Amino acid sequence: MALNETATLSRRTFVASSLAGLALTGVAGGALYGCSPKNEGGAAKGAESDAPADQISWSQCNVNCGGNCVFQWHSRDGKVVYMESDNTGDEDLQARACLRGRSMRRWLNSPTRLMYPMKRVGKRGEGKFEQIGWDEAVSTIADKLKHTIDTYGNDAIYVNYATGMYSTTGKQPGLRLLSMLGGYINQAYDYSTHMLQVALPYLYGKTCSPYDNVYASSFSEAARTSDLVVMFGNSPAETRMGGANAVWDFAKVREAVTSRGGKIVNIDYRMNETCSGHPDEWLPIRPGTDAALASAIAHEWVVNDQVDKAFLDTYCVGYDESTLPESAKGGNKSYQDYLMGTGYDLVEKTPEWAAPITQIPAERIRTLAADIAAAKAPFICQGWGSQRHTNGEDTARAICMLPVLIGKIGLPGTNTGQREAEPPTYLVGGLPFENPIETAIPVYQWANAVDHGKQMTSTNAGIVGADKLNNDFKFIWNYAGNCLTNQHGDINMTHDLLADESKCEFIVVWDTVMTDSAKYADILLPDAMRSEQLNMQTQGYSEYYTAVVVGGPAQEAPGECRSSYDVCADIADKFGKKDAFTEGRTHDEWVQYLYEQGAQADGKMPSWSEIKEQGIYKRPVEPAIGLEDFRTDPVKNPLDTPSGKIEIYSEQLAEIANTWELEEGDTINPIPMFTPGFQGYGTVNEEYPLYCAGFHHKSRTHSSFGFIPELEQVARQQLWINPLDAESRGIAQGDTVSVKSPAGEIRIEAKVTPRIVPGTIGIPQGAWHQADMRGDRVDQGACVNTLTTYRPSPLAKGNGTAHSIIAQVAKA
């Protein structure tokens, strides 16, 4: 975690300046940020000597930004009154919560909390429910599970993708219960990195993951040694806010690299928050065209003899004819042939070719190519936005080709083209379970499995672990997730699918507030939040350190809210499996058991009584260099590709391209290349003349926090539109506009700004869908997934349309 000696940014300065930049005059700052409430004289309430001491309970922000930043809840009379964040240890290793995390009290004590179990009384999606008792709720769920298993089999049960709450005992009780009842269909991949997870194993090997420090380098390594950082679609200041998150790591990187005379280039279709205020860092690009830029840079290196031929010959397969596998030789199928226009599409990938595609001038492409080639330790990385397009599989590999071509992999200060590495050590495990069913579907395919699961195979739908599905999905289990509709895709289509009760017969949803997805529940259960029970979680996956937090409860759960563990134990009891499910332990005893197991394996952690007293244990992690062992000795440490090398040309992908059943217009390529993709470059037309992409927003983590009005005041839901596009449509700052796509229509406030490329509009993802689904279906909440067309990507079968949309904007 050491920072270069010349870098002087402190965490205290960083957090203070970040919050100052977000604050607005009309927002009650103290309450929103979680500060201690003040009395009229300025002293903290409760500070008087005769006042009772606050109860302090440790907890974490358990949503899916990756940080799990640390809370210290202050409670009085059994109720949380305010929150402090982490103030322990050296300020360089403090897991301080961001603005949205510091608003968690408003979620915890929201007047919109779900308080009682309910059953649906209207049509699915109407959001009409009536209160029932826990006995009825548990009995109904158990009966529907038994009916599904007896009638169709366990492979008609699906646990939907959900990331609204992370904890060692959060969603795991449901997985443990269903596993004991015979299992369920697994999720393959995730919405965050779907295309990346599928594509990069063909380049770097089947164990390649976006969630480790083996195939990627840490930001701390960039801070230590790099002289150039090139970021494709990576904005930690929005996606990974907070002190326990990568935004803090990146702040140190920026200070260290620039203090050495290096620079940072941020390639994005928006001047995002990470590069805002540092205009030399922003290289505007049309969304979905990163692979064209990478190809043009690669072309420059070939013609200028800047590729590392010795590295490519030793470590790689498929760069040129001499390194192609025998099955591909003689057909001009190498990567070099693609670049030089002697193979595939017979188009030379010059900067002049890329310029009209990317909107980056040819000379600027040449300059960037020269800068990377001249760097001693270029740190090239991609966020997860670049791959979230319908051509995302090729895009992910194309970006990774940049460090490969110049041999800057496995060396100090370099990276593999992936996102920055994540911490390798998780100090505690979760509630154990073992699903007896091995079949999995790509997570974005669940809607197709509801509609026509029996027709889905490994070659037409990417089914994993089996040749085909035996059942349509009849029972959906949805815990702490808003991916049934809001965070899925093509909300109008998905609504129609879920509203048809002849397809999916039963949906159970656990949540804390009425999300859009919760409206589709047949039984809706009120969950106790982590701060309302003894909770434990490891550090998350962002800032490069490791930790564990144990604490709570800070207050009692309201109404009849219960922990998912206790509810699942009751359901297990209906099947005569309660003893097997609990193993004689209460929820709190499981937390202690899991901690003690982790502490014993680690050998350095505090005892249970010590962690209960201190709340948090943390320690730094040494910097990591991605693929360092492979670079040091490729014979001793081969990759787990078929060749043991980096496979620029993949025989496996060539075989898939020849054998899979693909939709018209879809392609799978054995080498990384630029393909426009569905609703990508070149698909705009008179009716939909603008490209549209979603982006992560400061006021939400996906859709989490999306119902808190104070955060909406701080960072409003606004359409980003370039002045050139706004002026021609008569749109001014603050106007309400209509955005239409082939899939739907939304209303949203316009933000007219030169911080987005012309011809493209940007919409913050995660806003809560608000539409009359029995009327005009115009979404007043401005959820970008009202505009996405449901079409899984060619190889990964993933959510590529999240950022691949064509649209029109007009003043409403």
C-alpha cells in the first residue's frame, strides 16, 4: 500500500474535497452525511456529562459498489440517531463511507420500509398486496416449492441475480435451503462483467477472472511504478465511491504518476467524474467503438515496428502466420492480417479508418499509440462499461491486446488490460451450501428461460453444465434484488412475460422497500436490514486491502421484519429439515462460528470477543502484478488455455462460431476485432438518430438508494446531451424531454453539456421505473432499461444492450 514519496494526497483531504464537491445548498448536510446532530449551542447532542452514552454498533454498507465501507451507528433508546464512518488506524487505510453510504440512516428508518409479509391481490406488476401473517407466508412458499418440485423438478426453480445486500448470512440462507430441497438452476456469470467473464478466458485461460489479482495488476502497483495510465470506460469516482473503494486507490495513482511526470488518459464517451477537473485526461469516444480504437493503435505499432515480436513469438498464439495453430494456417487468419487488411474484411485498420467510427481524429490516435509505445510501464485497464455492449466480447479482448502487442505484461507497473485487481484474501466465509444441480444459465437469459426454457441449449443459449434445459422456469426466488425488471432489460417486454401467470407460476421476493421488481411478487417478505441484526462481512472487492467487520444490531427491525435465516429455517421445518438447516445454531451463533473458522484459518485475526469489542479488523495487501509468474517462466507457469499461451487466435472460438446457432447479424470471432454489434455503430436511422448509453450514477449503487429524495437532490436523474444535439431540437438545460427507442419511452430532465460526445446521449442507470403499465407505459422515472431491447449478446448471452441503444430525443 506504499505511496510514492512525492505523492502527498491524504485521505482526509480527499474525502473532504469530494464531499464538498457534491454538497448542495438546500440539503440538510449534517443529517444526510451522517454527522453528529447538533444542538443550538453547537455541541453534539448527548455530549453533556450527565447524558447517557450512545450505543455504538459497527456495520457496513452492504450494497454492490464493491466497497463495503464501514459504519459506526450511534443509537439511543433502541433507535439509530446518526452514523460515523471508520476512524480507526492510519488515515491511509480508513474505510470511510461516501455520500450515499452516509445516507443509509434514511434507508434504515425510511417511512416506506416494508413492515409485514404480504400476498398479491392484483395482477402481477400492479403492486397490489394485502397483509398476511408469517405462518401463511411460510406455508404458501413451502407449498409452492413442493408443488414445483413434484410437478416439474428442481430444475424449474431459479434464484434470480440480485446484489442489493452483501453479507456472510444474507442471501446464503435461501441458497442453503433450496440446496437441501434438491437444488435449483445456477447463475452463470453476472450483470457487471458478463461479456468479460466469458470472452477473456479464451485469451488468458479458463480460470481468468475479473475478480482476482492473478490476471490483473493492483492500482497500488500503478502508484508504485507506472508512468502512464490508460483507462477505457473506467470511472471509479462514480462506480466505486467511498474510502473503502477504488476511487481512493485511483487518487493515489493519479498523485504518484503525475508527480513522476507521467500522465493519465481517460477514454470515455463522457467526461466522467474521475477525469472531471483534469481535462488533459479525457479522450472522447463514441460508445461501443473501443475495439476500433484499439485496432488502430495496434496498426500503428505494426507499421512502426513497435510490437514486441520476441514476446509474441514466445508467449502468444496467432499474432502472425508463423504463430497460428495448424488448423488456421494458410487462410490469412492471423491478428496481423486483420490489422493490415490482408484477411477477414480486407480493410486496413488505419487511424483514418478508425477516426469516423470512434470520433477521435487520426492524429490523436497516432499520438496515443506513440505515448503508450514510449512508456516504460504503461498501466492499461478497462472498466466494465466498455464490455457492456452487444460487441462486448470482442471489445474486452481488443483492449487487452494493447499490452500484449508491446510485451508490457507481467512487468512492474504494467497491467493486462483488465480492470484493476481486487484483493486476494477474504477473511471469513459465508453460510455453507452445496447445490446438487450443476446446470447453469447465463444470468441475462432467465427471461428466455421463463418463456421457452425447454428450447434452450448449450449452442443456442449458452447453457453451461448440460446440453439443454429440461424445464421452463416455474418458480423464481428473488432476494434483495431489483433485476426482475428495473435492472434487467426491456422492461415492457419483461413485464408482459412476468404478468403471464401461465409461464412463471410463483415468485417470492424479499426486500426492504417496494422496488419495481417487488411489484411482481406473489409473496412479498419484509427483510430485516443488516444493521438490525448481528452482521458480519468481509471488505468487499475494491480498495486493495483486506478486512472484516462484526457488529449490531444497532436497532430493532421495524414491524414484523425478520432475518432471511429465521424465515428459511421456518420453511425448512415444513419439509422436516430444520435441524439439518440450522445444525443447531441460531443466526448469531452461525456468525460467530463463521468468524472463528476464518480466524483459525488465517492465524492473525482477533478472537471473537476481541472483534466484538473493536468491531473492525483490517490490514494492507501487497501490490500485485498481473500474470507475473507466467511472464517470468511461461514453461513452468503456463496459462490454462489449450496451448498454455495467450491465445490471440482461439481455435475454441473458431469452433463455436462454426457450430453455435446465432441470431441474424450476430458474429463470434476467433481473434479480437471491431464489430458494430446490435444497435451499435452504423445502426442509427431517421427515426432513431442518436446513440444512447447508460452510466453509473453518484446518487445510487445500481438501483440501491434510488428512493432517497435527498440523494436525488444532490445528483438528479438527468439526460446528458451535447449542445449541438440539444440546439437542433430546441432543448435547453432543465427541460423535460422525451426519449424514445425501439423498446420504449421515458421522460427525463435534460442536462445540456459539452462533457458528452455529439451524436450520443447518456442516461444514468438505476433510476426507479415509474409507468402506467396498463396505460401508455411512458416511464416517468427515467429508467434506462425501459429503452433497452432484450437481445443477449452473441457469445456470452449477456446484457450487452445495456449500453447499446439507438434513440431519439424531443422536448416533451
